[in-house]
Amino acid sequence: MERAITARDSADLNVHLDKLDLQLLYWMDINCRVSLTSLAKKLHTSPAKLRYRLGQLVKGGVIENFITLINYGLYGFRAYSLYYKLKEIDDKELEALISKITKLPDVTDLLLTYGAFDMQIVLLDKSIDEMAEAVWKIRETLEEYVIEETMGIRLKGQLFTRQMFLEEIGDGKVTKPRIVFEIRRKSEGPDEIDDKILYTISQNANWPVWRIAKEVKAGGPTVYSRIKRLEKNGIIVGYTTKMTPNLRGFHLYRVFMKLHYISKERKEEIIAYLNQHHLVYRSSLIFGDFDLQYDARLADGSALRSLLHEIYKQFSDAIIRQDWVRVHKTLKFGYYRRQDK
């Protein structure tokens, strides 16, 4: 069973990207803390030109933020996703609701979408009690507007380098998973300085060490050595960009898959298929109303239909349905929350 595609489109970001822009976006996605001097050598241009182009990509809204990929599961956090179908809300009221929700310390993501749901919220919490308290606050805020609420617990997720500019880059390789969000062990958590560093760098991945040190009020050598230790211990696993979901020709679609009661081996086959697919750059095993979730950047609804049909045809015995949303605005996004909040 496949869901009909009827979502209204949001406006494309109307910018011209030449080959150098696409190359820069590709490499910033892989590591946005890369030295522009070394990258300039790779791309046969000057650091000054790359710095200017990068500034233009930010100014033009192509790059919305520079994000640090933090394996929060190693500190005992679990991600809980809430999906809402909402009644019509005027812009002013919606803005007030969003402002209230994003101030909750548990909330790390808030997305506005078209399709099966109108809003997605992600919470990071260490216990069911903490999560439940946050959910009740969100329900109180959205109470009169909610048509439907769906919840999912992310059990395991994998994030890949985007495959969207491979033709321009000339690199046809499918990358290995960059980050796996899975609780493999629990530590005591970061101390106060590590906590401040992780919180600061989580939304400012391109900041130099001296600027992070100034923000957290610690010495540069201390911050540098702690970041290296956090990388070595698998807490920090990468640095990437948050790009607009409305980049022309590469819209962000999120698909939710409901499965029949199938064997663990069959489920692993589906996950493996998604993870090697050149259009999929994130997949998650979830527990709740849906069983799997995957993200893809696609040109339009026709491309989405093709992808849904391909995956359903491959696993028609296992899939009950695939619901989807198209992300049109990201209001909060990240992989970390303060430990003391």
C-alpha cells in the first residue's frame, strides 16, 4: 500500500550554484571544519575565493548552520520523535507556539512539514519520565490545534554523506555510515567544561578553537585537547552543514515505513537496502507507530513516487504502507542538549 502524493509545494530557494559551489557544499558536508587552505589545493582555487563563496552560501540561505554530529547515545540519551497533524493556525499564533516549544530544553529538533504530518518534534531525554513530562508540556501548548499525534522512539540510526552532488564532483562511491546513534555504552556524562564545549560546538561546528574557548571561558589549549579527546572517544563523530530543505532540485523528504510482523533478518535486509541506496542519506530503526524512517533529497513528487514504488516493489511482502512528509522549514535542529538543563 502506498500513500497518494498530494502535498503542496513550498517555494524553491532560487539561487544559482556553479560547480565550485557544489564542490564546496559536498566537502563542507563531509567536514565543515576542514582547512580552507587544504581544500583550496584540492579544488585548485584560492582560500580567499572559497571563503567568499562560503560566505555567499550562508548569506543566500543555502547553508543554514554548521552542525557537529554528537553521539548522544553514549551519554545515555534517547531520541523521541513526535509527529503532529494540526488544524489551520494563523502565522502569528504558530510563531508563538513554536517559540514556547523550542524553549523546552528537551527539544532539539522542530520541523514544519507538508504531507502526512505538519510538525515534527524531537526530544532528547535519558528516561521515560523526563520524556513524558516534556510531551505533556507540548500537548498543553498545542492542545486545541492537534488532530493527530504519533510517536516513535529512535532505536538506531545511520547518517551518510549526501549523494546529491556526486555527478558534479565526479565521485561515485557510496560512503560508509558516518554516525550511528545507538546506545552502546553509558558513561558518567561530560563534566562542566565538556558540556559547555559540546553545547557550543553543536551549533557552531565551523568556529575556530579560540572562539569556542572564549565562549566557554576556558583556555585555547584546554579546549583543543578536549575536542580531540571527545573525537577519539566517539562522542564527536563528525562536522557537517545544515542546508535549506528548499534547495532547487533537492528537496528533503522523510518517509515513514510501517511493516508487517517480519523476522529480524528480513528487517535487516530492508535496512541494508536503504543504506546502500544512492538517494537515501539517513535511516532510522524506530519503535512506535512506524518501524523504519528514511530521508532522501529528491527533485519533486515524481521522484518521490519512483523511490517509494521501487522500495515497495522490492519488499512488498513486508511493507504495509509508506507515509511521507516534505520538510519546508527547520526551526531547531541539533544533536545535543545541555546536561544540567
